[in-house]
Amino acid sequence: MTHLYEALWERPRRAPVLALSLVLGGLVIALLSVALPAGQPAAALLLDHQAGSPPGYPFVYPFTVQNLTHLILFLGLGEIFCRWRDAAYEHALIAEGLLPHAYEVVLQSHDLPAIRARVADRHDGERGFLPGLIDLCILQFQASRSVDQTVSVLNSSLELLGHRVDLRYALLHYLVWVIPTVGFIGTVIGIALAMSLIDPSAAGQPLGEIARALGVSFYTTLVALAESAILVLFLHLVQAQEELAVNRAGHYTLVNLINRLYAG
């Protein structure tokens, strides 16, 4: 039970969290299918669940464009959850007080091994911005006895951390792009279906079926754009928190380690 708690909350692992997100997405679709009977306007808008599909319509419920975008949305929310928990972990490390805060403290070479031992197991290359910075800066200072070189290493490390944070959002940026793309594909299919119902040689046109096909096509785009907007909002909020954690870690290291180093 403890292992499951750590894998899903304390230190989320992406694979089980993303799998659980898809399961939750499927449950939400099932609940909406029960709550919104086929043929209702809300069912047609949110799920493309209609009493009878237009002639030639390729999607059979529940395999619809809207349901696909719902699953992609939940996949993105699962990834955002992982990023949010990682950002919360980084902010919690800063609040732990890994370095002395008293203004009169000066750190000399013999003080550093104890600090390094305290943070050595708190970072692993993926998590632990602050412990990683402290460890690297102490190593550099012990090797060079130069505060200037230590500051240079700190600046380079902060740039690399910033790039690492950006790379972590590659999947989310793709999902934000693919949701409206899937919606537009549904729109194109719906318009093509509506056009196929038009027979120039026929005296009367099936206007009702044409209108239904166009309605389906516009619904897919509407739902996809709304869900993409939701995902973009959460993406920017969480990414800002993770970037703030990098800035806070750099400032904390500069104030409480670099500025206290004494090379004499």
C-alpha cells in the first residue's frame, strides 16, 4: 500500500499514472453515456451519441471523435499531475532548510562535507534541483577553491535545469496540438459526409441528414477546442511552478551557499 501511495502520489511514476488517467477517462465517458441518453443535444455534443447515425457515418458509438479527444485530455491531465507533484516536491525541498540561514554564518572548506552528505541522496538527475545544485557547487569549490568558478558552475547548471524542465513538457505540448487536430479531422469527415449526401440530379435533397452531418462536424471542433484550452491553462500553471522551483533553488543556493563561502 505504501509503495502504491509513493508511485501514484508522493513520487508519481508516469506509466501507472498515465494508465490510470486513461481508465478514469473511460469511466467518465461511461458515466456520461448513462447520464445523457442517446439523441439528446448534450449527448450529441459531448459524446456524438445519437439515436441513429447519418448514412455513411464512419464512427460507431463509443468509437467517436469526441470520446477520443476526451481520452487524450485525461492523458494530458495525468501528465500534468506528474509534473505538478514534481514541482511540489522541489518547493518542499527548498522549505526544508538544507543550508544554514543565520546571517553571521560563514562556510569554510571543512564545513562543506557535512552539508554535501546531507544532500547526496536527495537528488537523482531527475528530481532534486536544490540538492543537486548544492552538491555540484560544493564539489566545484572544493576542487578549485574559487568562488567565481563556483558561481559559473551554478549559472551553467541553472541553464541546464531550465532546458530540462522545457523538455519534460514535450508530450504535453504535443497533446495540446493533437486535440484540436483530431477535432478538425472530425470536422473534415463530417463536411465530406454532408457533401456526399448532396445529389445534384435529385429533385429533393435530404436537408435533415445534411444538417445532422454538419452538426456532427462542428461539434467535434467545438469540444476539441474547449478541451485544448483547458489543457493549455493547466500546462502553463504547472510549468510556471516548476520553473519557479528552478529559480528559487538557484537563489537559495546563491544566498545561503555561494555568498557564505570563504576561501581563505
